[in-house]
Amino acid sequence: MAQSEQEILAGLAEIVNEETGLDPEAVQSDKAFTDDLDIDSLSMMTIVVNAEEKFGVRIPDDEVKNLRTVGDAVSYIQSNQS
């Protein structure tokens, strides 16, 4: 069952918090993973793998570079859920 934007955002915030220790409240749709949240590429790959498992989506490596902001990731997950 597809999840709402808010549910995906909350789930992503949880994943980011587990990986980086960032406050889930800091994970907002307009925040850039690298520039605003200071997430490096290794942490980003872990976040992607965990998001794939949590949301049942596949995020190809060549798509990851397009996920610059939290909102980009939420939109991608939402549109690719089965």
C-alpha cells in the first residue's frame, strides 16, 4: 500500500537519524542531503539501501545522484511504490 508524503518523510527522517544521529525534526523536504544535512556519499548509500527496504522500492545508483533534497527522495519513493 502506497504511503503518504508525510509517512515517507517521517520514515526517511527515522532512517537518517539512525545513520547520522541527526534530529528527525531537521529532516525537512526542502533540505539538501549534502549541503544542509551534511550527509556524505557513504551515509547516503546506507540511507538509500534502508529506504529501499523500508518502502519496498528500488532506487538505482544512477537515480541516487538526482535525489539532492529530502523532498526529491520523498517524491521518488512515492511515485515508485507499488
